[in-house]
Amino acid sequence: MYEQKQNDSHLTPFCLTARQKAAISLSEMPISTAELVYRLNEAVDGRRMRLLKIAELEEAMMRGGYFVYEAQEDGKIAKTPSDKAKTLGVSMDGKRLAGGGEVTLWRLCRPLQQDILLHINALLGQDAALDWDFAPAAAPQKSGGVRRTPQEAQPPAVGAAEDRPRKAENTPSHFRYCWNCEGKIPARFSFPCPSCGWPICPKCGACRSPRMGGCPESKKGMGRFTGLLKEKNDIRTQLLNSRLLSTATFDELRQVESPDALRAFRQKYASLFEQLETIRAEKREQHAEEKAEKVKEAKLNQRGFFKIVSVSPRLVTYQTASGLKKTLPNQPPVRVGKEYVDLTGIPPAER
Ligand SMILES: [Zn+2]
Ligand SMILES: [Zn+2]
């Protein structure tokens, strides 16, 4: 059942029926993605169906928002579990590499295994309707025991928040959270996807989630913001950030369909754009002032004293005002304090 076929084009793509899902035994202990793939594959007939590959499930878990790429302390980008995955349960497991170094492996706790199983078909881009019939007794009932019907897969009235019901409850109803980047989507100020009708996340470009069958446009990410849509989105973001955008104005912007219409929009709201420029100029100025203040403070703190990096009976290493490290003999006229070194006796050029 597990042998790899050279040519598997005659096999049906991997998917699971409700009956097959029910037969899968999940692990009470946290397991690796590979182990979960093994368990999922056990439910299907490998002679008729293409078996699931580990990389496929890993990719689907990224798309489904279980894992995200995040910068680590050492600056490297690594896959880390999202808040959603953490809530469901992951455990960390380090593994030493043959060439030295260590990678972090994430093991999936049972509720997370179950959530993935629950949405497996949608996650893999297969028929999402296959997932609606499956509600194992142990799984938290998402809709009060009521079966989801295909009609519920229509675009929600506002936002794309079906993945974040708990948190969204306490936030104003016009804010929803993106299934992909988990950023806020102010639904009143979002552009609908021309293909699926879901609001496009302004931060990552995602629209209909894989859980609801996914949208091919969604996969373009930020790349979808080109031409007119990019201009409209930039205007939206700038006006919104400066608190200048009203729902009525945005509705007009949303209806802009051509460069001419955009020009007309800019003309109609010329005073708004002037205000925007003023605010942005003020912000720039404020920023420059803050920066100048910081530089001044750094120099002021030192008042001719320099922060000691290290000190020995012979040498003292200190930090210059520009941040460079410099070493001088630890002898008069250099006066070494607890934290700072006093170089007032040294000519400025030699400090
Ligand atoms: Zn997003
Ligand atoms: Zn779409």
C-alpha cells in the first residue's frame, strides 16, 4: 500500500470521505506531520488514490494558517505555529542535524490533528463540501451540532473571519481577521475579490480561505495588487491611516473602475488629498525631530564621557558617540569611572 508509483496520473487525488475520516485513529500524544500523513494515508487505497505527501500537508498547513514564516532571534526565517495552532496545541521538539546545529520540529497535539482532519479536503484544495459532513463526537461542535450546508460557503456578508470566531466576538463587527496573515480586515474598507467576492486582505492579498475551497486569486498574495487595484489600495491605506476615510468616500473609491474614474475621484476629493499631504509632511517632520532628539540625547548622556565596553589595568575600550569601539591606554589623562570613561584631557581628534 505504501510503495511509490512512478506514474500516478491515473490515480484520483487524495481526499477523504466522512466515513474514511471516522476510521482514522488520531494520536493522544503529540505527533509529527509525517506521522499524521501516515495515519491519513492508512484510510485510503493506494492503488486507486494518490497518497498524500508530507510536503503537501505541510504546504496546506501553511496555506490554512496553522504555520507562518517568522523571523527568529538569530535573524533566520523559520516555520512557526500560528496562534491558531498554538491554541489547538503544538509541542516543540529539537533535533540535531548531522552537520551540527539544530532544527525545531513541531509536534501536533490531538486537537490540532483533529482540526486538520476536519478540514483536510478544503486544506488540500479538494472539494470542501466533503468536509461538511464530518463532525466526530470528540470534536468541539462549531455550529451547535447543526450540519453545515453548502449554502454557508457563500461569501460572508463582512470579512473573512470564519477561522477566528472566538476572538472576533469581542471586536467591533466591522473588523474581521484574515485566515492567512491574521491581520485585521476592516470589512467596510476592503475591496471584494472579483473572482470569489470575499474581501481582499489589504496586508497579504488573501481572499477566500482554503477551508472554504480557496480562491485561485488568493494565491497571488500581494502580487494581485497591481495597476488600478494597487493605486486604489494605496489610497485606501493612506487615507485610513490618517483617519481621513469615511465609508461613503470609500464606497466611491471601490466603484472606481478606470484610470479616468480615479482621476475624477482625486479631483472630487482634492481637499482630502491636500489634508493627507499635510498630515504626512507633519509626520515626516515629527519623525526627523525625534531622530535628532535621540542623537542629541546620546551625545548629551556622555557629556564628554564615553561608555566603557571593557577595561583592564592596561587598556580601556569605550564606545564613541558614533557607536564605534575604540581602545586607549588606561593611564592619565584618561580617567576611568564605573561605567564611563572621562576623556576631557584628551584632544577631541584623538578620542
Ligand atoms: Zn491577510
Ligand atoms: Zn478570491
